[in-house]
Amino acid sequence: MPIIEPKDTSLKDLKGLHLWHSGLSSCSQRVRITLAEKGLAWESYEISIPDNEHATPEYQAINPKGLVPAFVDNGTLLIESCDIIDYLDQKYPEPPLRPANAASETTMLELLSAADKAQADLKLLSHEFLFRPRKPMNELEVEEFAARHNNRGLVDFVKEWQGGDIFPKEKLDAAVTRTDEDFFKLDKAVAKQNWLIGSEMTLADIAWMPNVHRMMLMDWPLERYENLCQWFERVKARPSYQQALVDWQPPGLAEKFASYVIDRRDTAGVHVTAFGALAKAA
Ligand SMILES: N[C@@H](CCC(=O)N[C@@H](CS)C(=O)NCC(=O)O)C(=O)O
């Protein structure tokens, strides 16, 4: 449901645009990119996931799922990144980020749903291949997080992540294979056109660009998707990519991830190419 009634009723009094987000979060990246493409000014509230700021009662009164992002437009609260960017494009239509004809718009909305669905795989893969060194939690910290956070799905995920050195292989295989299939579909979509829906960038491109960026950080063999790589070059050339995505990454983070990924491959044989469809292709 795109618009929700805030538990924290003070949100209703807020004027202007307000975003609760996190620098690295792919869902936050979508919203920041849309705001940048539209040239809209917004108030920033950064939520640190490693510091569990999304587990506070105050934040869960803003987003009842305890996830980022959350967005308020003059008292109207929305959660769910794909709903937020769709709302933004409808409410602030210039420049348009959707195609003019209805059939293409349906295709765009399907690509938004697919990006939303792909979130679970992106999350699993990011936590496995990038975020393990982030901030290991001891048992007590995991229990504290579980006691404070209302989102049972997230709590179970964190318990499983922190409870072992690696997620079960079958989960990683399936997530890698589904992501590879998604990327091949996107690759096909941009084989004969610059953007996913045609000659102009739309919300569909914005919804997917954080995923390709994230997998790039993971040393995913993106060269498998030749057209998608060219599309990604076009994405990178947009000022919004630098401003709304790269500039929100902590300095030196890409390099830190790169050395972690290669070190783990060389010392433990754990690398994304050892799983699912990527392993079969090797
Ligand atoms: N479907 C939601 C997913 C939101 C979501 O999963 N947010 C992630 C960051 S991208 C989060 O808050 N994760 C908290 C955590 O990993 O502990 C959306 O698109 O906004």
C-alpha cells in the first residue's frame, strides 16, 4: 500500500519533502536518484543500519517495517521505494520519468515490480559477499536487536546471517541464478534501445540501476551481459548516478569491498562466481 497512516502523527505536520534513508541502501538509492533527476529539494535523515538505528521505537513509528526508506511529502507518508518513485513521478511530473503510451507504462510498472521482487536476492547476496566484515554482532547484540525490532522477517534474516560463516549454499545458488536471469532479461530489453523502455530513461532504469551497481561492487561478471554493460555506461554518465548514489557511499568503500571480495576468493574460495548459474558458466 503506497500511502500509509503514520504512527508518529507529528509527520503529518511536516512541510516539504523528507527522506529517511541510508547511504548504501539500494532502495534509498532509487528514491535519491529520482529526486535528483527531478531536481527536487529534500530534507535528509540518515539512518545507520550497522548501528541499528532502524530498530529504534522512534524510527519504527515512522516506517512500521523498520526498513529504509521512508518518505514524507507535506504530511503524506510513503514507504516502499518503488511506490515512492512512482508517486514522485506522478506528483512532480517534470521531467517525466515514465513513457507516454499506456502499454509501455504497463511494461515499466512490471519492471518496477520485478525490481521490488529482486530485493530479497540483492539483500542475501550483499550480506554474504559484501557486508560480512561490516560489524559482527555477538549473541547478546543479536538478541537485543531481535527484542527491539518488530519486523520478524528481518530479525530471522539477521539471526541466520550472524549465526554462521556463510548462508546455505542452496540459497546462494538460487539467488545468484535468479539475478543472472534478471540481468539477461534486462540485457535483452536494452539490446535495441538506450533505456529499458525506449529512448528515454524512466523509473524502470532507476529501479534497476542500484542492483547492477551493487553486483559490480561484488565483482559480478557483468561482461556476460554486453548490452546491459552499455546501458550501465549511460547510467553512469547521468549526474544523478554520481550525486545520488556514489556520493552517498562512504569514501574508499568501493576499494574496501574490492579487496575483501578478492581476499575472500583467494583465501576461502568464496566468490559470487562459485554459485548457481555463474558457477555453471565458469
Ligand atoms: N520493499 C522495500 C524494501 C526495503 C528494504 O529492504 N530496505 C533495506 C535497505 S535497501 C533495509 O532497510 N534493510 C535493513 C537491514 O538490512 O537491516 C522497499 O523497496 O523500500
